[in-house]
Amino acid sequence: MSGGHFDHGCFRISQFADDLLAEIEENKDWDYSEETLVRLRVAHKIIVSAGKLAHIIEWLYSDDYGEEGACKRIDKILGDVDD
């Protein structure tokens, strides 16, 4: 089994991102303004990236990824965040 060093915490971050997106898209219980929804969408993108980073780190510390491969993956995600 892959991962596990951090008890698969990366999946909890990704699940939070999925749950947040569902709330943003539905927006019926909260009826937030578009201004707030814009900020929530930006936050969602960052949380998705955090989940991806956590996944890479989890696999690195579990010896599923080598340092070079992990660094390349991290750099790609961090480059995507800056876009």
C-alpha cells in the first residue's frame, strides 16, 4: 500500500476541497454574495493544491517517491499556484 506515513492525511485535505466546492456550487443554504464566492473559489484552488502537495509529501516520506521525482512534482504544483 502506498503512502501512510502521515496516516493518509492528504486525502482528508482533498475531501475538504471537494466538500467546499460542492457548497460553493450549491450556495443555497448560505446565499453568499458573488464577492464572497469569488474568494471561496480562490481558496478552493489553493486547498486543492495543498491536497496535491500533501499527497506528494506523504508518498515521499513513505518511500514511494524519490527526492528528485517529488521535487519535480512539487515544483510543478507550486508553479501552477503562481499562475
